[in-house]
Amino acid sequence: MGYRPVLTRNARPATYTVDAIDETGARVATPIAGEHPLTLYVDKSELVTLMTLGAAPEALSIGFLRNQRLVASLEQIVAVQVDWEVNAVAVTTRGGLEDLEAKTAKRTATTGCGQGTVFGDLMADIESIRLEDATRIDEESLFGLLNAVRLHESIYKQAGAVHGCALAKGAEILTFVEDVGRHNAVDAIAGWMWLEGIDGRDKTFYTTGRLTSEMVIKAAQMQVPVLVSRSGLTKMGYDVARQVGITMIGRAVNRRYLLFTGAERLVRSGAVAAARRA
Amino acid sequence: MGYRPVLTRNARPATYTVDAIDETGARVATPIAGEHPLTLYVDKSELVTLMTLGAAPEALSIGFLRNQRLVASLEQIVAVQVDWEVNAVAVTTRGGLEDLEAKTAKRTATTGCGQGTVFGDLMADIESIRLEDATRIDEESLFGLLNAVRLHESIYKQAGAVHGCALAKGAEILTFVEDVGRHNAVDAIAGWMWLEGIDGRDKTFYTTGRLTSEMVIKAAQMQVPVLVSRSGLTKMGYDVARQVGITMIGRAVNRRYLLFTGAERLVRSGAVAAARRA
């Protein structure tokens, strides 16, 4: 294991049960997803309040700072301390963050389902990103991953109202994070990758959510060259995907998908076409 | 018609068609939703960049300022001018907005699927909101509304990747707005209500998205006492709904629903229960 900051481990319960009345008049105990404000302080300065399920608040905080390009490496972070008594997380950095004021002056409210705030220029640094060209994923691994996601026991299945993201190698899910906002989920994965020393270059990123520009940018920042969603995409997500050369696969369910960009990384077996001909 | 500011009418095309390759190797022309940055300037000061489908950018801009409680009435707004050449909207106010700096200093990145930024305290002013107690919706109107939404020809049906919101009176859809972020959609409806002089007190708000705290707060701010979603809800959405006394109905599809709060406004016919018994 490499460097790890001092961390609390303060996850919240994922679901709560409330009473509802259904169309027949019956009282139905219904699990619903948690949603909590979590105000992020960096070296005692208030930065932002995230609304989160609270499943992985420490990784979320680290990943938020990573994906906002406010910290350049895990070693800059000394401690991440979540305190739900005051709905706050205190991040202590080594020597403070440079230019925090300037970097956070510009706000972009994104189409992301979730945190939806990007400080600074959304497209900044995108031009400097180079994704690994040699990475390949074969169709059977893709279908295996879709099946693994389907079998994954999730809060979504129990309570709905959350988005899930997975980081996978081939068909294997390495981690699966859910949150009420899907951008929290992707940020938590970014934080987890730093904490566990995981390299994105040979991985696949799966999301239940739509492939908007912000989602594509975050995957590219994490160096993950293959992006898969069961949902659709937006024009700007498509444009950014082409620009950074990411492999983008949408509407991926069971053994179906639509491949939009980066076709060279998907090794097609032709099995589906062959099966249909047979 | 009441007062109207000077407005452009600069909607963007809702969908674009790109090529994809499906699992059989076939090339498939696929419509995808637009997504455009729109930077909002108030009296020449840059406030925020919204990522939007661009279907109703003028109403979105007005509704954003309304729902952020940065303007108190439509009369404060002199002009709303959208210019896609520079991806900007210029809002001119009558005499400037008071305390704009102070009001926008605090950021909350919400769980909303969409713009996801709330300036100031999320819960501020919630305690002063009183919703109309006398409003009623009967079950058949609810089912009629769900059917009307189902029949509505939408970008979602064509391209996916968008959320839809409707303002309805009984079973009748008064307006239906889609956007890549559902909070843009609700903001655009708030702007439209001001422009058309529509009162929320006897209306129902329908959303395809989840009922998070922000969605409940925005409906309450628009004085709409009945909130319906085909999706689920979060614990904080539930808590805020109870606090403001809104009627919240989730998982509403066809002739099914779960009623969570504000049961007094839903007039149940018992028709579904009777049909099942028969």
C-alpha cells in the first residue's frame, strides 16, 4: 500500500424506511435513499456543500478535489475527517492549496445528475489529456460486465433514486459506488482509485447515468479509456469523447449496445451477428 | 397579458443525429440530445454557466433567477437576450440586484439531476412557505395526467438522456419542458409561469426525475402543492415535503403510485382497489 491520509470511516445508512399508501389504499413500508448535506472545508475554508447518500464520504471528498483539479496528488492531502454531527468534512492539506480562490471563482452548473458543479473552465486541460491507445476490451468482457452490474445487489434495486458507477477490469467489477447524484458516484470512484493506487489506463468505467460532457471529462481525467452506460448521451458528451479519443458505448444492456466513438478499442467477436444469422 | 420583458426566442435544435455501430456491426443513425453551455450574465456580471438542451433558454434564465431567489418578481427583469454565437444570456434588471455578491457567495452542489447549484442556504425561506391547503386532486385526474405524459411526444422517446417536467391542472398538461438536467427543466417551468402569469396554487407538478430535497424546495417555492414523479425519492426530499406540507406522490406509472406525504389533497376513488376485488 502506498501513502494514505488520515481518514475517518463515517458512512451513513444507505436507506431509510418510510410509510407510503399505494393505489389500493394499502400501507406500504418503502425503503428510500438517504440524502445528506456535506459541507466540504479545505484547511478550514468552506468550499462547497455536496448533497450525498453518504456511502463513501471520505473517498467522495478526495475525488471531488481530484476531479476539480484542486489537488494534484493524494500526497497533498494530510487528513479527511467526516463529522455527521455537523454535516461537514474537514480536509487538511500539506501546505495549503495554491490559487484556491482563483480556481473556484468560476462556476459551471453542469448537466450532471448529481453534484453538478465544476469550478473553473469545464474544458480546461482537456486538450492535454492523452488516453492509452493500446487498451482493448472484447465484446464478451463487455457483456460479462453488463451481467455483473445486473447481478450486483444495489441500493437502486431496493430504493431507487440513486445512480451507480463501477470501475471494472474486463468483466470484473473492482468497485461499485452509488450516490443520489451520479457525479458524486464518479468522484467517489476517483477518490477510491487514489486511495487504492489504482491506475485507470486499462480499466472500463460503467455508469447507469447519461454520458454528458462532464461525465466524459471526468473519465478522461481519471485516464480511463473506455466509458460504458446503459443510458444515452448528449451531443457535447459525444463531441468531447471524440476530442479526447475515449471509447464511448451507450445503451448497453444485456447483449446490446451502441458504440459511438473510439471503435478501435472494442474487439468485436461478431458473435451476436452470427447468432442472429443462425 | 401582464408585463413581459424584452425576450429573444433562441431555442436550439433539440436533437442531433450521429452514427453508431450496434452489436451486430450495423451502422445506426442515432438521435442524441443537445447539450450547450449557457453563461448567465446579470447586468454584465457573470453569474453561472448552465449546461442545457437549449429548448427554452429565456424561460430557463428567468426561472433560474426566480428559483435561486435572486429576483422577486418578473417586473425586476427588463430584458433576457440569448446569443448562441457566444453561448451567453444577458439579463438586464431594473436597478440591479441587491446583495448579489452576498447571495451567491455560498454554493450548494445539489443532488439534482441537472444544474445542481443552489446559491445560499438550501433551506432558507422554506419555513415561511405556506402551500394552499384547499387544493385537491382526484385519483382519476392523476391517472389521466400520467397517461397524458405517456402520450406526450418527447425528446426522451427519441433520444433519451433528458428529463421532463410538466405543469398540469388536473389531468391537463399546461406545459412540458425537457432538458439534459431536470433542474433546468423545473427552472424553465418556473420562468414560463412568470411569463404567462400562471399561479401554482391549484396545479400539479410532474417530473420524470427523482424527488430530492432540491426538487421539493423548488416546487414549494413555485407554490405548487402537488408533486408527482415516476421515480423514487430521497430521505431529505421526504423530510422537506413533510415540513412544507406538500403532497408527494412517487413511483407513479399507469394506474399505480405511492403516496408519501400530504394525503389530504388526494381524493381517492378506491377504483383500483374495487377493480382488484372484482
